[in-house]
Amino acid sequence: QVQLVESGGGLVQAGGSLRLSCAASRSIFSIHAMGWYRQAPGKQRELVAAITSGGRSNYADSVKGRFTISSDNAKNTVYLQMNSLMPEDTAVYYCNAGVIKGLAEYNYWGQGTQVTVSS
């Protein structure tokens, strides 16, 4: 089991920045990959960025060059630095952790944090 607690969402003007944090209840060394997803009203949840335990990261095309995912293993925390925010980034952002046990992968989710970007 992994509990995830997100923080850092809020209201920001277009062009502004926010940093989201996701604190895990166990060492993220033991977590195969962690990621940030978002879901806007009426839309499907989509991957924003992910990072593996080995430090490899990937991003959605829509956020490349603007968002950066990072991890602090000592704090069991993953961050999402969001710069140059646009109104279309408005969504609920969810932290995800993927844990591999044998041949199965288990996914855990945080409760979500709202990000609203005003124009």
C-alpha cells in the first residue's frame, strides 16, 4: 500500500508558476514510477509527466519545456514545477505511484489538487 498526499495547487494567472508536491507514505526507491496526471472537466484523465526510480522522465507534448518533474528520495516526495502556465492547464492534478509486485503492477492515487489558471 502507498498513500499519496498532494499539495501546492491553487489559482494563478496565465504565465505564472506553481509547484505541486506529492508525499508518499513509503520510500520512493521501492516505487517503480511516479507520475502526475490531470483531468479537466469533461475530459479524460491524461498523463502530464512521469519519473522512474532510475530517474528517467517523460512528458506530455503539451507541457514539454514548461513543466519539470523531480524527486527527493530523502523526503519520499515527487514535485511538478509548472512554469508559463496557460488556461488550458486548468485541471485537477493527481499523483500516481506504480508498484511492481511479481508480475503485477499496482497503481495508487492521491486525492487530487486543483490548479486553476486565469487568462
